[in-house]
Amino acid sequence: MATPLPASLLPSLHASDNTLYPSPLTLATLESWHHAAPHLFLSLPAGVILALPLPLHTHSLVASGTLREWEINASHLASAATPKAIGIHVYHVERTRDGARGFAAAAVRAVAEEATRAGWRVERWSALCVTDAGRGAFRALGWKENRDVYEGQVVVGGALVERRDWDRKGEVTVEARMLVCEGESGVV
């Protein structure tokens, strides 16, 4: 069963993310998202998922890389006044218990259930995946890369660079790819 993620966990999640993927996202921004959409920041028995409800137009900007994760602010998130059709961007998903098979599917389903409870109809999903395990988990759900729309990002020499701007010099230590899915459940 999913429960709301305590705000007290946000600093450690933010710090952990930044050791792997040095994005300009600030803790204050993460906290503002949590304040605006606490029902989609969930703790499950085997891990956590942090998801952002976005109006469809905004979701399209995020999925295409036009609006980057760290540029999303709380005013971009869907609210009660938002038309019912939305997109969900999964900002963070993390399995904290080894051997918990099917965690990504359970976490995405929990977000879909909470979005439905809020009165929304989820039409699209996205996640900027920075690990092989993350990409594998979402691909197993039927999500696809949209390289024709957005090439993603790489970390080279500790610096985050848009793949299209990378001069192909230096060793890539992290590769971020946008995966997307159509449909209400997020599980194809």
C-alpha cells in the first residue's frame, strides 16, 4: 500500500540524486513540487516514487526536452482547476528493498490510482532515466525512448550536457534518456 512520502526524506533523496546526476534542480524546487502534489510523492513497502502531474501541453514540453526537469516549478503542475486530461512525469523512482520484483509497475500503478482519486485522467507518462536499471524497468513496462524528439543528456567530466550539444570529447559517466508511454495505467 502506498502512503504519502514524508517531506523529511526530500533532502536525502535530493542529495542522492545529485551524486549520480548533477542537475541544477534545487532542494527548494523539489520541496515546492512536494507541497503542490504531495499525493503523487509516494512511499511503498519496497521503495519510493516521486511523480509530477502536468497539464498535457506542459507534459509535451517536458517529454521533448524543451522544458527540463529543473525548470519545472510548482505553477507548472496540474491543480484542481486543470482540465482532467494530464500527463505524469516520473521524477524519481527507487527500489529500496532488494528482491522486490515488479516494483516499478507497482509504483506507477500507485501513482495512476492517486491521479484518478484526484479526478484526473492520465493520458501520457514520461521519465528521464539515468541508470540502466531505471531504463530497463520502464522498458519492461512498455515505455519507449523518444530519441527522434529528444536525445537526452550526458554527464561528462562531472558536467551535465545536452546530448545534442556534446562535442563527443570526454568519457560519459551518466546517460539520461527520456522514456515515454501513452495510456492511463502507465503499464503497457
